Amino acid sequence: MAGVEDVDDLDGVRDVTEDLARDLTKPTSSEEPEEGLDRILTVPNVITLARLLCIPVFLWLLFGLHEQTAAAILLGVLGATDWVDGYVARRFGQVSTFGKVLDPTADRLLVGTAVISVMAYGAVPLWFGIATIVREVLVSVMVLLLASLGAARIDVLWVGKAGTFGLMFAYPTFLLAYGGASWQAPITVIAYVTGITGLVLAWIAAGSYIAPARKALREGRAARRGHAKGSPA
């Protein structure tokens, strides 16, 4: 959900920018193939598209059929499988330019839909949802800004992964816990514990990326200047 790898989005956007501009700098990962980047019909892209198509199904279950439990389970599955498409792409050499755009787009749409929908349903406190949305907006702006400025790769911090996991677990749990049944009371406690922990860690991660982002920006600019000097006139 919460942008499982926020900095991975930066790598995806930056790589697309470099591909379209035909930058001759070295790729950030030796696992990414130089050939076949123009492919569209790949297994990871199909997985990403399937996750994307599940968003209207989630909305239909929640607001159309009022199947709260089924919607919560689907949301949990979508969040838990966030990593699958990226792993398949890297593991089996099916990285593509289209996938680099589609994957983070699907993740952001899923996050936005989940947060706003669960808030509208009344299953999550308003302050919690707003804090999540504001953080997502700030991270997305940072990703786009750094990518447009040609920043170098930023390593993912463990605190960001932990925060993402907490939020991924919390939102479907809040939805599952919403109601007056006795069995939902302990689930509500779990949702608050994991949710608040995840939100705090997510905000700590957002602040922790400021220094690495500045360094990545300097390194990216230095690399581009070095490439420009080494290019033939």
C-alpha cells in the first residue's frame, strides 16, 4: 500500500526519464537488461495490471455490496502482494519502461483509493487518514522533484520499509475491525497499535530521506557534468 518502496518509485521515474532522453550513463542496477525495455506484454506488467483492476472490485465490494469483510481481505491481499511484480521483473529479466511507469502508478492509486475509501466508510480516524495522505503527497512530490533534477539512486531505509508494512497492515485491519461485534474489539486494538507505529515510522522515514536526497542530488549532478565533459564535441 503505502508506496511499499517509496524510493523505488524514484528509481522508476528517474530511469524512465533517462531512457526517454537516451542518457548514456550506466544503469543503476546490473540486473536490469539493456534490451527489451520497450516490451509491454510481460508477466510483471500483467500482475501489476491485475492489481490495478482489483481497485474497482474493492470499491464495489465496500460501497456496492457492503461486503466489509471481503473488501478488507482483498485490500490486505493487494497490500501484501505489492512486491511481487517488481520481484518478478528483476528476477526473470523482464524489466520494461512501461512497467517502470505502471508499477508506481498502480501503487499510488491503490494507496489513495484505500485511504480515502476507508476514511469515507468511517472505519479509520480522520486524523490518521489525513496524516497518511499528507505524507504520501510529500513523498510523491519529492520523488518527482528529485527525478526531474537527475538525482542518483537512494538506498531504501529499513525504517521506511517498517513504516510501510505497518500501514499496509493497519488499513485493512481498521476496515475489518469496524463495527460493534465483540470479536472486532481486539482487532481494533491491533489496528491502532500497528497503524500508529507504522505512521510514526513512515514520517520518520520521510524526514530521514532529506540528507540522502541532498547527497543523491549532488552525485547526480556531478555525474551528469562529468559525462558532459567526457562527451565528444
